[in-house]
Amino acid sequence: MTHACIRVTALDAYQRDYPIIIARDCVDTYDADHERVTLDYLSRYAARVISNEEIFAALQRPGSLPAR
């Protein structure tokens, strides 16, 4: 559940200064509005929210996935 589990975990990691990357096409919830608000918030303040495809492409280029 993006708006609960993913958000809490990402914010815990952010508060501990971990870089956070969320694959937006790999999370889901029953509440699309909450998911949109959560991913918007996290992408603005705490995490990089990008597609799984973008993550795979970046892994081919070392150092290309810096934290937000």
C-alpha cells in the first residue's frame, strides 16, 4: 500500500539520511488518490520516484542514481 507502508518506510529512511528511490510502477494500493498524493509528496521532499525501466537503464551507468 503506497500511501501507508511505502510512505512510512521511505520517510524513516529519509530521516536516517538514506538515498531513496521508489519504482513508481512497482507500487500499488486500493486508493489511487492517496497513492498520487503520496508519490507526489515523496518525490518533492524525500525520494526519487522513477519508473522501473529508468532504474534498470541507470544501473547500466554507475553513479547515475544519486539521491534526491
